[in-house]
Amino acid sequence: MNFKKNIEAIAKHNKAAYLELIKEREQNGYQFFYEGPVLSVVDPAGNKVRFEKKVALKLERIPKLFVLRGIGDGSLLSNVLSLKETKEVLLYEPHVDFLKGLLDHNDFATLFSDERLRIILGTEQTNISMRIANYLREDSSRLMYACDMLDFVTPYTDHIADNKKYFEIFSKILDQTVRDIQSTATPNVEDAFHGLLNTVRNFPDYFLQPRLNQAKNIHRGMTGVVVSAGPSLSQSLDLLKEHQDRCVIFCCDASLKILLNKGITPDYVACLERIGETVIFFKDMPRLDHTFLVAPAVVSPQTFAAFKGPRLQFSRDSDFENWVVLQKGALNVGASSSHLCMVGLHEMGCSPILLLGQDLCYDPYSGASHDQGAPEEIREHGKMLSDGGNGHDLNVDVEGFGKKQRSMRWWLGFRDMFLRLIDDYGISSVYNMMPPEYGIPISGTERIDPATAFNQFAGTPVDKQAAKSSLLKQKISRQQLLDEAQTLLVPAVESLKFYSAKSLAVMREMSVFFNTHTPDVRGKAHEEKYRDFFKKLEHDQTEIISQGNGFFNRQFFRLFIALHRFVGIKMSQILHTHEFVNNRQEKQMCLLFEWYSGLHLWASRALDLIEDQNKSRWKLW
């Protein structure tokens, strides 16, 4: 009875752990019983261990994130969750059989129903790494809390064989995963600032385009193909050309010219990057009346101008364009254009989804990072990374199909993100089309030979044009956009203007410390100043949320505070730096000022624009 209650509670917020626990597995003879108030256990070898009755928490400070390695008798978990300051708890338990026995004996339903708790099970290192990465990416605040997390090993669990080894492995994976994600998630200030400016420059034309969520299920039941620019792509182009009228093709920007040069016209092309260099994927191209560019507002205006064809807009669930208008159907589209392709096909109702050219490793023969038909600039960039250039030391050997192959850590992050998206969206029937000896496995997908896949899943020709033509009729009117902004944008932008002004004031104070004090004094002043500032932000959050549209302001505020904390990390790095390298720190400091100034300027412009509904005022943007 306890086991069923516990499992139902776990299923609410810990689906992966729930699926692992309901698997059939041997019961290895753990016996639990109480001796007075103390829980005891006899392990399969007959060793008896008494759990401590209560674990006292004596903390000078209480961090937002606790990591528990081992559930023990559950008392430490109960204590941590009882602290109102606790925002997140991550529990790692390597021994599933032990946990199942404990769940059968004790009633933990209340603990496991707590939405702050996430559970990682097992000992397989790839799975642990992926689950930690998914946990941190699930909520941006967790990555910030990870800078100040508290790590506990639950007492009296060493009686289980190899527990110490598994805990040590977990600690290393946790530390490495946090650092890897921070290196990619902590904003490159210059990159983030340009993304902000791109969104401003693209407004309002971008937001007048049809939205991806308006394409929901328009290709229901059709086979979808994600085309990436990995080294194996060229081996399957003849097959794709033969079957292009029998499937919906969604390609990455880097593979678009490869397909066009082969006589293949994709239905959709994805672009995510805000850098101006993405224009190389669309330069000197003919007009594509039947290919939609699917991209967020942060993409550079030059890239949008270079693409001659229809467009679909969408909002990522954590991007700045969410602050411009309340995007209906904001999506988590992962970290790469390939992820966007897969999520887009799923939203359009395609099933199965076939991945083509998604190697996620270097060519085992030539060492190339991309298909030979990809633009030379991107192939050269891939070669530089392969050689460890530009400060990159990210190359790793991973087990591929039949042998070890050379990959990069961020590609492995892309691999893990595929599984997260497949889990989150409940995407079924994803096949990774790989020729022999190419690519690395992607969890959640089934490897299949390209010829077999096309023969099995690409049947008779399908009518794609009627559905795509209907999208063109769903453009947003300027007045509709203005009305939406009037209703939803004003309270959030007023808050943004107010806090961006306060941020600039804090930054100016910090610049004084930066220029007049030693690194130690600078660091201490930074910590005190930002701690007070965040405390005030969070104190005011309730009042701000109560104004205007509650949902929108909650989303806005969550993003805004996360943004401040990301910048806080960067500021901390600058203020604690003892030596300057090529004036890089000074440059970053200036960019931070520009970034907050840009936020403030954008908010001021937005408010002026909304006050004057004369359509000619749109020209200001």
C-alpha cells in the first residue's frame, strides 16, 4: 500500500524516476523494520544497520538548492523540505532496489508530492549526466542556485556495496555538468546585447508574420524529416531527393544550400543564431515561395532580409521576444536548429520523424565537422574547433555505432537535449538515419538505415502546399499587434524601465569600486550590493505581479531576475579578476552598461509608441 501511494506521488513531478521504479526488477532482500523509533535495515548480505532517528541541520546560511546523495531513511530529505527558504532539492539514489524496498515500508507520499523535489536514479553515467543537465535546464533559476548549492551525503547509507564509488562519480558529474552548462548558459554579454537590438530592429515586421503555433497539426500523419549538415548527409541526398514529395522536410540553415544544389526544396528551414554571420546561409539564393523560414526575433535583420520567401515566427519559452508581446504557444525548441526542426515537425503533427545528417561527431574518415557541401566558413570553423583553436578544449571520444568517435561536449549537450525534448513533448517514433560507421547514438531514437527508413515510412506523395498556403493568410495585422501590446506590454515595460534604471544606477556605483579599489574590496562590495538589490527585487515582485496581466508579469519577472543573476555572475568574474587580459574586462564592463542602457532605451521607446497609436509611429522601429 505504501509503495503505490509513494509511486503516485513521485509520478506528479518526477516522471523519469517513476518509470524507472515501476520497471520489473529483482528484490534483493533488503528488509526494513523499526526498533522503537529508529529505522533499521538488513541488507542482502545479512548486515544490519540502524538509521539515525533525526538529522539536525545546523546551517549559518540556507542556500536555495540542496543536493542529497542517498535518501537514507528520509529524515534529512524531510528536514530540508521543511525549510521555507529551500527552493529546489535534487535527490540522487544509486540503488533502485534499496529505494523500492524503502518505499514499500515507509509512507513518503507527502515528501514526494513536493514540487521542489527532483529525483535521479541509477548508476549509468551517461544517464546521470543527461538527467542532471535536463534538471538544470528545466528552470533557469536552478543554474543560478547551483552557484550556491549545498551538497549532503545522507548518513548511514555506506552499508550498500559501492555506494561511496557511485556518490563520488555523481559528485564529479554534477560539478562538470554545472560548469559546462554555465559556460554556455551564462550569457555572452555582447551576444545577448545584439540579440536585444535585433529584436528591437525587427519589430514590428517580425511580429506581423504568421506564428508557428498556427501551424498546429497541419501535416498530421505525414512523415517528417529533419535535415542537418553532418558529414554523413551527402550519402543520403539521392534517397531524400527521390522521396521529397512523400515527406515534410524541415532543414537547418547550414543544410539549405546543400539541398537546393541537389534539386531538393525543403518545406521549412530553421535559423536560431543572432549573429550576423548566419546571412551566409541565405545569400545569393533564388526566391523560395514554398519554403518557410522559421526563426525567433533575435535573428539578425540582415539574415531576414537575405532570405527571399515566407516566414513563420515563434517565441522561445525563455527569450526576450516574450517581453514584446505575449506569444501564444511559446516553445522550448532546445539549443540547436536541429532541435527546432524536430519540435516544429512534432507541432505540425508529423509522425514518424526521421533525423538525417545528425552525426554529432566528426567524420571518422576525413575528420570534417560538416557535410562537404556546407558553406566553407562553417567547415573552417569546425576545423578550428577540432584543432582546439580559439581556446576550445572540448573534444572528447565517445562510443559511436561500432567504435569510438571524436565529438565535442556541446554536441553531446545537443544529444542530451534531443532526449529531453522527446520526453517533454511526448514525441513518439523518432528514427536516427545513419549510414554504417557514422554518428553517435541519440537516446530516445532508434537507429535505422536511410534506405530502409524511406522505403518503410515515405509512402505515396502527400499534399503539403495547401496547408502551407493557408499559413500565409494568417498574418497578424498591425492593429492586432498594437492592441495586444497595449493590453499586455504596458505593465511589464513600465516595470522593465523602472528596474533597468535601477540596474544602471547599481552598475555605475560598481564602476566606481572597479576603478578605485583592490579586487578583494571590489568583490566584497559587489556581493553586498547585489545581495541587497536582489532582495529588493524579490520583495517587490509580489506588488509588480499584482498589477496588469498576472501571468505575463510572472513570466517577465522570472526572466528578469534570472537575467540579473546571470549578469551578476559575469560581474563577479570581472570584479574578482586581479589582472586584465587585453582589456577584456573593461570591454565587458562597457558592454554591461550598453546592455542595461539598451533595455532602458527599448522600454522608453515602447511606452512612447503605445501612447501614440498613429500607425506611422511604427517607422521608429
